[in-house]
Amino acid sequence: MKIDSSTWLFLVLLAVSWWATMLYDSNVLVKKDIERLENEAVASQFILSTVLELSVTFNEISRNNLRKRDASAVASEAVKTIIKTVIVGDKCAAIDAPRDATVELHNHANRIRSNAISAHSSSSTQ
């Protein structure tokens, strides 16, 4: 059985068309992968930009809190200095209050607060 040139041409054409079909199919798959990866990249960029904006916001809040705390500490020191300069000549200023007295004053203040809270809450429940 002898194969003529037209049969060879047909077989070559069949092989080339099969190869072209395989290339086309793989090209379609690659394009789908590229599209999926581009969508993932867009989503990742959105998430990253949102996280960055939140980080900036949290840093600003933290910075403002630190400034307020520092300003409060400075103001407290200024008040302490003013009080010390005003009462420096008073004879009671040099005497420390007894520890028991300060503890009792704190306890008394806490009792007043707790009584005020319980009296206020009971009147609202009636």
C-alpha cells in the first residue's frame, strides 16, 4: 500500500489543525486565568487601600489621645504648682494628712456615690 502526496498533505493538515485547536483551547484557559487573577488583584488592592486608610485613622486617633494626655499632665502639674505656691505659707500645708483619714474620706465619698446611684436607680424603677 502506497501513500501518495495528497494523503500525506491531508495527514499533515489534520495534525496542524489538531495542534491549532489545542493551542486555542489552552489560550482560552490562559485568558480565563488572567481575568480571574486581574479580578483578585483589584479586590486585593481595594482591601489593602481600606486597611491603609483605617491604619491612618487609628494612628491619628492615637496621636490625638497622646496629645490630650500630655496636655492634661501639663495642666495637672501647673495646678499642683499653683496650689503649692498659694499654700506655701500656711501652717497646715507642711503637715501630712494621716493615712487613715484619707482612706476614710475615700470610703465616705464612695458610699455617697453608691447611695446616690442606688437612690437614683430605685426611683426610676418605680
